[in-house]
Amino acid sequence: MDRPRHAHDLNYEQIVLQLTDHACALAADVHRRADQLPRDSGPKALTDLVLKEAEGRLPATLEGAMNCVQNRARLVRIPYERLDRWEAASATRAA
């Protein structure tokens, strides 16, 4: 017999779905920006690794509500860290 679904389980599922959508959109944006970097640059290579890992994790089955929310949140955080580093490097070069 299936256990009844609790409201917090449903909330976690909604959060996971929203984070997954956001992570997909963010990965696409980072990918577009990474394509503008020189092909043999260190930042491009690192970004490609980060994106490859994210693309491998995004299709993963949504299991273990809290763990899944945490994993999806990391998939959103990591590309933002890449973007922050690029912007900081660009600001330093422009100054």
C-alpha cells in the first residue's frame, strides 16, 4: 500500500522542478557565454567541465526530497559562481 503524500513532499517536488528549470536555463546561458571564450583558455575548459557535470546531473531521477532539493540548488549555484568570476575578471581588465 502506498503511503499518503504529505504536503511537504509535494512542496519539495515543486521546488525541485523549479530549480531544475532554472538550472537548465542557466546552463544554456553559461554555455552561450563560454562559447565566446578562447577555445584553449583555462576558464573555458573549467566551464566546459562544470557544464558537462551539470548536464549529467539534470536528468537524474528525482528521489529523496530534501537531498534532491540540495543537489538541484548546487546545480544552480555553481554556474552563478562561474558567471561571477567572469564578471569580476572583466571588471578587472576594464579598470
